[in-house]
Amino acid sequence: MNKNCIHKLYKFVKFLLIIIRKREIPKFPLLKSFKNRTQKDETSIAQSLQKYNYCRDMIQKDGFQKFQKFCEFLYLTIRKPGDIILRKGDLGQKFYLILKGTVSLIYYNPKNKKALRLLQDEKVRPYNQQQDCTPNYEDTTLFQSYVFKELHVGDHFGDLALIDEGMVSSTIVCKSDCEFACMDKQHFWKFVGKHISLLDKIKLLRQCSLFEAWTDSELRALSFEFHFKTFHHNQIIFSQGSENVSIYVVSSGFAELMMIKNGQQYLISRIDYGQAFGDDLQINQSTVKCGSPKLEVYAIQKQIMYRFLEQRIELKHLYEEQSIQKRIWRTKRLEQLIQMEQLRQQKELNSKKSSCIQNDTQLLLNTIKESKTVSVQTSSIRRISNYVDNLDFEQKQQQNRQVLIKFNKISPNQSVEYLEINQQRKSSQKKKKEQQEQNQIMSSVSKLLQEYRAIVHSSKLQKIKSSRSFSQNQQVSSLYSPKSSNGTTGINFFITPRRRQFLIQGIPLQK
């Protein structure tokens, strides 16, 4: 029994060793020097690394052969937990690809005004300045460190400092036992060169008003979190009322920002190169769609953005203030567009009303001119038909001819001259109408004259009555005698009621 157990244990250990050796095969060629590697070693290294995203993108862009040459200059580096791989402010010297373990990205938050002044000086300083001019980020009296992010197997770092010949933007510390595939600066430039797209990304972020107060090192660190996206014409990027997930910066093309009010959509603004959108605080207050045939943007998740902002309170306040100002401007712009639309609709309504009135008046005039009733009498038909004369001369002639043929009054080939009678009848009717109109005019004039004469006669009668009343008053006053010597008034003769009536009527009194 003991021999069987030992034999089984031996087989199990042998099986484990085979598995471990298969997993460790790619690492052994990386431990060899560049000169001692064979073609088989280079192929095995390339095949083992092509599963990582960075290597896969390189194969898709440049091909497997160039990637295989790139792997020729990779070598293995092993580090323990707590080892510092890169320090913030150091010049970049190597490219790192994580094969095993986890590393932490450490950022530093200023504690006082002196630290803020050092960061401001670092923002103004060019990239290629010497290392001894950088602040000491490990000084606990000036800066407070915090872990911003962790990188795992397949992630890479150190390439940005090599591409733009700048300094490392964060301190990187091993969290566990780590193994890296590394490449020196001169070999990295030989195969990768200056990554134009990454440099353009940093340049784009510097031009964006949203990141004006950020330092160069912060922008370089933030650029890693931006991902490239493409949209096509009229494609909706996000809708009004949706949750704000990402922030976008336009790299190529343009986008259109719209807002919906009362079921109607208004175009608020156009977003061009270097401008950001999607920076609302919680919920998107607008809809953004691709306005150009093709739109290229760099997008960053809002959670990652806030992790940066939480460590810089002044940047967070500035970001929130900019978002509020944008929202106020957009609401004012929306109100202006609504007022303009209302004015435009009112003008259209007024123009439609005026055009309708003109059309109605024109139709009324046309009906007054055209709707004349005439009586047509043919020489062979005794019946007189009344109809509206809306037809022209030739059509009426053809209709009358068809009526005569229908009642067998004429043959189809026979020619009938009955239009002269109709014309004479029309002329006589026209004369009668003119005579009637003249008579009406004369009667109206005579009525006016009669009214005028009546008015004049009434005015004359009124004048006569007024003059008679004046004379009667004089006669009545003459009947009364003036005051006597003793102060009393007396009457020369007695006036009877009959005489008083005569006086009022204007009849002279008899002696």
C-alpha cells in the first residue's frame, strides 16, 4: 500500500511540474540576453504576449512580424511587494507590461499653499526640465498620498513618459510579487516612436476649457483614462433626461446640442473641436447627436473624473461652477429660441390671413363678373332655358347645336345661324339694364332733392315761428303800462281770454 501511494504521489508531482513548466516557458526566454535568444524563443515570447490588449492592438495595426521584432528587445524584471517602480516627477526610462501581480498608482494631494505654489510652478515648467527642480512628493508636510488606481496582469505603464519625453505623472508601487516585461527607452522609440495620437490627446485636453486649471502631469495621467469613440451622422450620443455616465471631448467633426420643450426640439449650440459636452452634474439636461458625417471624440467615465476631482477641491468647485454657468446659458438660449419661434408663427399666421382675405376678395370679384344669367332662345325651339353663362362662345355654340340635333330639328350637316338672334337679345337686355340703372339713379337723385327741399322748408318754417313768437312777446309787453307815479303798475284796458288767445295766435285786435 505504501509503494502504491508513493507511486501515485510521484505521478501527481510530475504532472504538476509539467504544467508549471508549460506556464513558465515564456519567462525563460525573457531571462536570456538578446544575443543568446533563438528564433524559437522569439516566436514563443510573441505567442505568449499576443493575448494582452496592448500587444493585440499592435498586431492589428502593424502586423505580427513587426510585433515579433518588438518582442526581441523585451526582458524580464521581478519585484517584491512595496518596491517603488516609478516615482512621480522622474524622467521616463522604461516601458512596463505586467505579467504577474498588481501595482498601485499613487497620487499626491497638496496640504498647504506652499504645495499649491509648487504645483503651479510644475504646470508652467516644460517637460524636459531636470529632475532636481521637481517638488518632493514624499514630503508628508506638503503632500498627502492616496491610491488612485490599481493595475493588473495585461496592463502597461511608463509609455507616456517615453513618448513625450516628459516626467512620470504618478508613483507606482508593487502591491504583491510582480513580474514585468520591460523595454528600454531607445528600443521603445525604435519600434513605437512618438505616438502621435497620444500626443494629440494631451494637446486636445490642454485646449479644452474644462481642464484649463489642471497641471500637465495631471492631464498626462488623465489622458490614460480617455478612450477613443466614433459616431456617424444623426447618431444619438445621449438623450435628454438620461443618466450622465461619460464626459466627451470633440477631436474631429462636430456635434449638435438640442433641448426639448413642449414637445418641440430646439438646436441650442454646435460643439466643435476641443469643446466638451456631457458635463452635467447628474442627469443630462440636453440631447446630443452627431451633426457631421463622422464624429470622433475622447470619452472618460464620470466616476473616474470625480475620483480625480475629489483630491483637488478647487478643481471640483471650478468644474461645478462651469457646469452651472453652461446650464444657465442653455436655458436662456432656449427661451430666446422659443420667443423667436412664436414670433415666426405669428407672422406666418398673419400672412396666411392676409392671403386668404385677398383670395376671398378676388373670388368674389370673379363671381360678380362671371355669374351673369342669360336667356337663350333658338329659332327652332320654343323653350327658353336659363343657365349661368360660365362657358365661352364656342362651347355654347356646340351645346346648342347638340340640342337641335337631339330633337331632330336639324340634320348633323345642316348649318344654323341662330347666334345673331341671341346677340340681338343680349344687346336689348343690356340696354334695358342700363335704362333701369339710369332710372334708379334718377329716382335716387329725385328722392335726395325732395329730402333736401323738405329740410329747407322745415328750417324756414322754424325761422318764421321764432320770429312770430318774438313779435307776440313784444305785443304782450306793450299791453302792460309802465309804473305810475305812486309806484304801482296799471293796465290801460281789460284783456279778456278771447283777446289773449288772438294775441297768442298773432291776430290783430279790433278797436
